[in-house]
Amino acid sequence: MADTQSIKVLRDQTGISLAECKKALDEAGGDLAKAQVVLKAKGAETADKKSDRNLGSGVVECYIHGAGAIGAMVELACETDFVAKNVDFKALASDIALHIVASAPETVAELLAQEFVKDPSQTVETLIQQGTQKFGERIVLTRFARFALGA
């Protein structure tokens, strides 16, 4: 059985609802690390279930590195403007733009398969799936562009 403090810690780490955190901790026997694995697996299931939903909103975010010699622009789509205006959703898009600057992927498929630069234990695709689970909406990286001086 999950205790209140463990549920709160998992919620703070993931941003996922208290009920889902409790379920994951119960399934993991109270082990926080195992509960995070459970939540990651459920994130993929959640994203798959929502794959047929319409994308009606989203955000374009940019990341410019250092003195402005390199940058990236990302279009991250979601279902509603309620989620698109969420600070955490915008941060997700910004993190993906930062990743693009650091890793220089050529295509969306390549980008999604890469280990996330800020947390190599997960891919960019897993990061987006966790966003789908957190926000309760379908999220899709629609397109991106990377710019570098002299390239």
C-alpha cells in the first residue's frame, strides 16, 4: 500500500495525477523507482489510446544557444488551447528545442528515437508520451527546424 508521502514525492517527480501515482506505487509495492517504470509504461499505453484524437492547438517554441550562433524552433501540437497555454507544456516544447540544438537530428523520426539530452534514460518519444499522460491529451511533435551560423 502506498503512503501519502511516497505519492506526493512521485507526483512531484512526474507531474502525473495523484490517483495514477497511487496506482503505480501500489503496483510497484511502494518502490518509487519501480513506480516510475510503471508510469513510463502506462505513458506509452495512454499515448496509444489517444492516437486518433484531433490536434487543434499547440505551441511554437524556440531555443537559442549561447551567443546566438545556433538555435532551433519546434512545433508541438496538442488538442486544446488550455494545454497549449500551460507553462509545463511550453517547457516541454522548449526542452525539445534545446535537445535539437544539442543533437542535430535530421528528421522527426530520428529525433523521437534519440536519447533525451537532459535525461539519457529516456528517449524524446518517451518524454512526449509522458506529456500525453500528464496533460491527458494527444501530443505530437509536428515539425522542427535547426539553424546554425555558416551551415
